[in-house]
Amino acid sequence: MSERLSGQRSVWLRPKGAVFVAVGAMTLYVLYHNERFLIQPENPIWRHYADIAFWLVPHAVAGTCALFLAPLQFSERLRKRYTTAHHIVGRIYVIGALALAPLGAFGQYYAERSGGPREFTTLATVDAAMLMTTTLVAYLFAIRRRITLHCQWMTRSYAVALVFFEGRLLGGLLGIDDNVNATMAAIWACLALSMVFAELANSFHDIRVNLRAPAAVRGEREGTPAYSATS
């Protein structure tokens, strides 16, 4: 029994587990800070959203599917034991991401009618392009059975998708929700850093090995790629 509990604790102490715990905490904060109007029928913001429901509803549904199902794709247990479920969840994520991205960009363009800045539309368009590109490349490698490359591009795709939460998290913590320019700067920063975080995640094992290995061993390993583009 103690061995089982220690094994379970070790799983949650792994970096991947810690990352998803942090993502879960961030999600809960954003849901409370930004989205709690969903359980407040008297909230005046509903009158505004009623005018844009034609694109907001599918955008919200697609985003919910993509952001909440994506973590399942990183489960080795699900992939190995429930391969069919893994494939189904993966396809739902792809569809959700490909719907979420252009609808988000269109929504920001539509918001220009209410005084939204064109710069925000540009930001949303770049965000959408990055999410769609990384997702499509990940899907391409999945159907070609290039699993290593698929996992790497899936990590990049999810990192971009999380910008939705990260921008709102910074907006709440820094108190800049009502400052459009500061909000755009925060989202641009999250978008740029998303690729850095993705590459750190993709190379985490190699980074840890090289940090722990003696200098002589690190020297012997130089020039040996952690993975091959043909794997």
C-alpha cells in the first residue's frame, strides 16, 4: 500500500503533473475572475453578448473542447491503454482549435464596431494563425505516425492555446483589465513566451540530463541529437 501511495505521489511530483496543476489553478482563477457572469443571469454583460451570440457561442464551445480536452492528449496511460479514445479526443481538439482560432479573430474584428482597436484585431489574427499552424502540423505528424514530432508540435499548439487563459490571468493579477494597451502588451508577451515554454517542455529531459551529467559526459554527448527528424 505504501509503495502504491509513494508511486502516486511521485507521478504528481513530476514536472508534467506540476504544470497541469498550475494550469488547473490558472483556469479556476480565470473562470472566477472573468467568466463568473455565466452564473449571474442579472449581469448586464448578457445584453452585450446577446448581440454577438452568433459567433460567440460556437467560439466558446470550440474553446472549451480544445482547452479542457488537450491535457488528456499528454497522458501516456490514455494513449497506450485507450488508443481509440486518444484518437477521438485528439480529433476533437483539432476541430476545436481550428474553429476557435478564426472565430476569435473574427470576434475581435467585429468588436471594432464598438470601438475596439485594430491593433487588437492584428493580435488576435496572429494568435489564430499560430494556433492553427501548430495544430495542423501536429495533426499531420499524427496521421503520418511520426509520434515524436507529433508530441512536440502538440505541445506547441497547447502552449499557444493557453494564451487565452494567461492573458486573462495577468489582466486580473496586474489590475489591467480596463487598460486596452496594457492588456494587448500582456497578451503579446504571453504569445511570444508560449514558444519558449513549449521548447523548454520539449527539451526538458535533455536539459535535465545535461545539467546533472558530469562535464566529461556532457562533452561526449555534444553533437548527438535528442531526437531525429526522421523518428
